[in-house]
Amino acid sequence: MAEITITSPPGYGTITPLQRDVHAGFGIKPGLDHRWTAKQNAVFLTLEEFEASLFHYPIAFSQDRNTLQLIPVAVLGLGERGNVFVDADGRWQADAYIPGYVRRFPFCITQQAGANQDARIICVQQDCLDATAPALLEADGSPTAAFKDKHDLLRAMETAQRKTVVFTAELARLELLVPLTEVIVARTNAQLRLKGLVRVSEEKLHALAPEALHALAQAGYLRAIYAHLMSMDNFSRLADAVATPPPA
């Protein structure tokens, strides 16, 4: 039998497969907040989240540390400051969209290394389990009412993630992606240096043949591309937030 290795998503602690025979009667500790994201500079976004995110975060592309594929991300902070959208009490900025990656915590769906490529399992952060909280699983392994919303979110994100992989692959096939190394901060006209991010080149996009642009539009990708491009203005807001000391 192949050895199975499960890698925790960025920001998570140790995760474990959620199993009926192991976790019967376990629930999630009450009072979980978003403090676990405090050191995160970015979190994964699905294609379907671009329009909700463009008003709040820069949307860029970054290399996934596990798959080494480029993935879309919402940029939450710059440098050592970390996530500027969460406060010391773990509250997310009230008027900002909360990415599904954050809302699904402490759960995730992951692939078992060494297993069938289609073997996807629901995992949970081990130290978030509580034997006194409302149970997550029924006797038959199905989700209880206490787990249903998160379970539905996980499944929806899994479907959206597959679409996102196809979208990003198409951008790469069309050679539209270029390194994002600097942006101009509108308020100060200063250059903001960046590292490890990629963006769509407007020049390359506009140079595409009409039939290629039409295909992007038909797939719903052109709308997402322009959401990504418009979100670049949020780097100025992010720079201002980083320059503002966090509340004591």
C-alpha cells in the first residue's frame, strides 16, 4: 500500500482526515476566529470570487507551494505586516468580502499523496476539534446540521477550484501572464516593489486575435480578467493600510 502524506494548506496547523469511526461525537471548538490568518499575505481565490473580491483586494497569481502551479490569490498584506484585514481580536474588516479559503476554516479538501489522483478527502485542523461541541457527523458519516453549511462550502469550492485550474491554464496557454514586480501607489506616486506575483499583461491581452478574445468572453474568462486588472488599484489602498500602525 502506498504511503499517504497529507499537507496542510498555508496558515493551517496539523490537519487530519475527518472520519466517522475516529471523530464520531466530535465537533468544532466554539469561538474560532480569523487570527490564524494574521501572518498570511495572500489566500487562494476561486474564479467565481473575482468580482466579489475586486473591490477589496488586489487579485494576482502566485505559485502554489504544493502543486507548483500558478493560482489566483487575494493579496492581504505586504512584507512582514501580514494580513491587514484582520484585527487583534480575529475580526475580519467589516466591509470586506471574506474569501472562501478563510470561511471554510478549520476544514479543507485535500488530495492524498500516493493515492489515486481523484482521491479527495475532507480534513480538519486537529486542535480545533472538541468532544463537547455539536457533532459534525451522523452515524452514517453524513454531515449533521452543525456541519452542513461548511460541508456545502467545501464541495462548492472544490467544484470552483477545478474551473479555476482550467482558467489559469488557459491564461498560460495564451501566454498572457507576466511577472508583477512593481506597481505605482496612486496617492504618493511611489513605486511599490513586489515579489513572487504574476499578472495578466494588458498589452498581450489586447494583441490577441478577435477569435481568441471571443473564446475568452464565451467562457466567462474575459470578465474575470478585467476584474483582476481593475483590482490592481487596490495595491494603493493596501500600501496605505500597511503604512498605518495596527490598533494597540
